[in-house]
Amino acid sequence: MPGIGIPELLLILVVAFVVLGPEDLLTAARKVGRVFYQIKHTAEEARTHIIKEWDSGASESELSEHKVEDKNAGDRGE
């Protein structure tokens, strides 16, 4: 999948300027910026939580043992 280059970005900005106008374009840009900030912040929190749980949790061999136990319990109808 190709990325967005400078010509495509300029075209998007020109179309947004024409459709939204200068005042609404600034408002929309602020809202988009806030959304991207919230997404980045949430992803970083999730990443930190996962790493913390992984570091304080069981080793991979212990985790795989629990998966086998859970699978066997499901097979027995428990």
C-alpha cells in the first residue's frame, strides 16, 4: 500500500479548504489532532500495561502449561 506523498497531501488540504472554509478547517484540524493524541495516548497506556503484566506475570512455559490445562478442562466439560 503506497503512502501519502506531498502532492496527495496538498490536494487533500486544498479540497478540505474549499469544502470546509478557513474557520471550519482550523476547527476540524484541532479535532483531528485531539483524536490522534487520544489514540496515541491510549495505545501507549495499553502497551505499558501489557509490558507490565508480561514482566510481572508467568514465564512462557507456565503460560503454555495453563493453555494445555484449560484445553483439557474444556474437553472434559468442566
